[in-house]
Amino acid sequence: RANSSENILSSANRLLLHEGQLMLAESTRLLDVYLFLFDDFLLITKIKHNKKKYGGSDTSLIPVCPSPTPELQSLIREGGFCTVLDQPIPLDRLILKNVEPV
């Protein structure tokens, strides 16, 4: 929802702990996702690819990230961008489990 996610990153006290690309296994398919782990929630975004490629210095697609990681910069250069997949998951409601590789 555009309205509820507009200021999702506006907290000045929020810390980005880790970010990176993963494959999310849904019931019948695999999705390319890019995760942002903050100190208070996990944000899952879906990677989408454009045919148009952006220059390496074009960070207008990610204005909330002043210094994107090389992985995110590469994704943008290849014409990719991230859209929020679902509501952020608060860390106090998140349970992590190790699973065997498929």
C-alpha cells in the first residue's frame, strides 16, 4: 500500500544491519527477493527487471539509501529495482529456523 509504506524508513534511530539478495520459496514458485534487515524489522522486496538499463550513478530509484552496496548498485545497473513485497515483519514476531537445502 503506497500510503502505509511511504515513510517506512523515516526513523532517524533505525539501523540497517544487513541486506542482500535471496530466493524466496513460495508454494509453487521461486521469487528473487532483496532483503533489508533493520534493527527493528525485516523488509522483503521483490526484484523486478526493466529492459532499460540505468547508469551506475543513477540512485534516484533508491533515495532512502545514500550509499547502496555494490550488490544493489549492480542490480540497478542491470535495470532492476525493488518493490516492497509485503508489510515489514517486526523482529519480535520473526522466528528463524535452519532448513535442509532443497
